[in-house]
Amino acid sequence: MRELVSALEARGLFALHVSQREDGSWFAILETEQQYSAPEPNIADFVTAIESLPETQREQWLGCSQREFNIGYQSGPGAEPQGHTISSVLLARAVSVQASLALTVYPSGERA
């Protein structure tokens, strides 16, 4: 896993968290070095990094049990609506690297 994470970091991503679980499996959370206000360019940077991996690290990527691009949104009372489109071209590229797309809505912590 560390080889894969290092290869992705060399391609403009950085690891927020990398750890080995009790069962021996690895877990990693990565983000793009460049942050954008919409998810499409962030996901595009991820896909580009994965597409450019050498064969050994590409096989490690494909061997991961979960490969997910997770888009997070902050929500709560008074939050502004947000809508973002992920183009069909980028969705096809994400499918080609066998990645899933997820959405997470984080509560603001405010209670009505």
C-alpha cells in the first residue's frame, strides 16, 4: 500500500491518512494537492494520477477492495444549495479505473 500511496503522491495527491487495520488490510484517504471549488476537477486530477501509474502500482490500485471518489458537502440550517455536475466523459474515465462515486453530507453541528 505504501508504494501505491507514494506513487500517487508523486502525481499530485497527498495522503491524509494511511494505516493498517487489525485484519492486515490497509486503509488510505487521499486528496488532491490542488483544491478546487467543484468536485469535477478534483476527480479529474485523481483519475489522471491513477491512469499514469506504472503497471505494478496500477495492479495494486485494482487490488484494493474499495476505490472511491467521495464528494463531501457541509449542510445545516441556512446552508446555501449546491449543485455540481460530473460530466459523462469524466464518469467514463472513473469507470475505466474501476472507481466508485460517493456523496457524503456532513451536518453543521447546529441544532434547530
